[in-house]
Amino acid sequence: MPYAEDPLPEPNAREIRTEVQHFEVSLQEAGQRLDNYVQKRLGGLPRSRVYRVIRKGEVRVNGRRAGPETRLQPKDRIRIPPVRVLPRSQAGKPSAQLCESIRKAIIYQDEKLLVLDKPAGVAAHGGSGLSFGVIETLRALRPDDSLELVHRLDRDTSGCLLIARQAATLRSLHALLRTDGFEKRYLALVRGKWELGARRIDVPLRTDTRVGGERTVRAAASGKPSVSEFRPVQFFGRTATLVEVTLRTGRTHQIRVHAQHAGHPVAGDEKYGDAAFNDELRALGLGRMFLHAHSVSFAWPQGGQFSANSPLPPELAALLNLLASRHAGASGALRAGGNRRRAAPLRAR
């Protein structure tokens, strides 16, 4: 079930105005995104205001404007302007419920990494009206650790989420993400019978569009290159299909928009999905989006393989069992680990 998030501090809470601050990025801090770096330096500032300050050009990197996604390098000089923030003592803490759910979600840890089986309904990081997400909660639980998100999952997506415990680990994994050396696989239930076979969807996405102030991603030739590979796993008559999706790029909402573009939107997706299909499955007990990050794997640059996986959450597995009972002819299109023929491309229309 979705977990309640702590509210943002009251708007009349007493704020303080900081002075201009100058920092030099250390070797341990290198590889971080600029927005994450500023957020950590200004712990009492909501993430939405961090983005606003950066996008207005008031945060400078080596004397120049920089975007929130800028990766910092050792000895970069950072200027943070005066801002009004809550004193850290008033900034609040994640709830006991959220802390416990995140603590239980840790499925693997070593000196380099934490792996979480992230619950649906919990954001990867705070923002958009939420004070705390996974990373803020982990930092509260482990104040002596240096923790950074390796990648992100949508708030309503469950499954494998990696957290770096060392700056060198973060740099290595971000380099792998940029070179397609990091394989992420998802399970999604989509509308209708998927008759496209194994299909590579190579459709650029615009991730900078806002509708009513809310980010909305759309397929567009002017967008960023975006590639997903869909493979049918199990059919439920003409009602729905369980598909496995391998990401070759990692754009915001990529699977959801590519599925919509293919004519098979993801079940329970309130933004890009089909309302009638969602209502039909809601009546069968689906109370969330059916999208689960079930595995992640890569080869360490220093040698050795790493992989992690998580099974479908009980509520999603129960829905599949119910659909299978209603469609006695439900069949697996491809067995796990079976035929992995090359996916045929589906390009922008």
C-alpha cells in the first residue's frame, strides 16, 4: 500500500537568511548532480526551491550558470546565493512509519552499495510537496554514511533501487549508465493483447513539457534519444499482457510513454494510461500502477558481475492470478531466460 509522507513544514515557520556561500568540490563529492549537492548544503530548503534557484542562474559553477543535472568534478568552485531556509533543527524528520518501511526495504548491502526493494507510493527523493523520499529517509537512518541515489524510480513504481555508499561507486555507476553498461528490467501489465512480438521502441522523448504546471513527457522528434525493449511474457486474453521491458536509456516516465505510444498503456497509470482500462482493473483490486523494477545488473569496471532482483509485490501477483483464472487460456509468450531474439524497432510516428 502507498505510504503516507510527512507534510512540508508550516509556511509561517521561522526561516533564516543565509550568506553567500562558496565551496570547492572535493574528490569524495565529485560525480554528484548539482541539485543534490546544493540540497545537501541547504538542508532546510525544499527541493522545489533548490531547482528554482539553480534555474534562475543564481548558483554558479566555476563562475558560470549550470543546470540541475550538471555532474560536478573535483575542484569545481560552487557559489550558492543568499536564500531563506529553515534552521536544520526545524526542518523536520521522516515519520516512524516511513523510516520503518525503508529500513525493511533494504534487500542487500555491502561497503559500496545499498539495494532497496522500493515500495510503491514512496518517492525516490523529496520534492513536489513532499519533504522526504527514500534518500532523505536513509540519510536520517544513517547520518554517518555518505549516500547518493544511483538512479531513480517513479513514485508509483516499485522494485530495485540502488544507493551508492561511496563517491567512487557513484562515479563508476553513472559512467556505466551513460554507456549502456547498466541493465534494468521491469515488469509491466499493459492494456490489450500485445501482438508486436519482441519490439524495440526507439522514440525520442521531450521531458521538459509542463501541463498545468505538472511535468508531462511526450514522444517528439525533437526529444532526447530514448530506447526501450518490450518482450511479452504472459497474455490474459485480449484484456491485458504482462511484458518485460529492458531500458536502454533512462528518461523520465520512459516506459509509460513508450507503452502509450505503442498503443498499450500501463495498467493503473493515471497520467498516460487508459481510464476505462484502469477502472476495469481497479474493480479487480488494482490500487496502484502496475510497473515493477524486477532486476538490475552490471559489470564492475574493476571486474566482477553484480545483479539484484525482487519478485512482484503480493498485490501485483494476486492480480495476475485473478486475471489468469478469468482467462483460462492465459499463456506465457516466452519463458524466462528463453528465446531472446533481436527486437524489431518501433520508431517515432
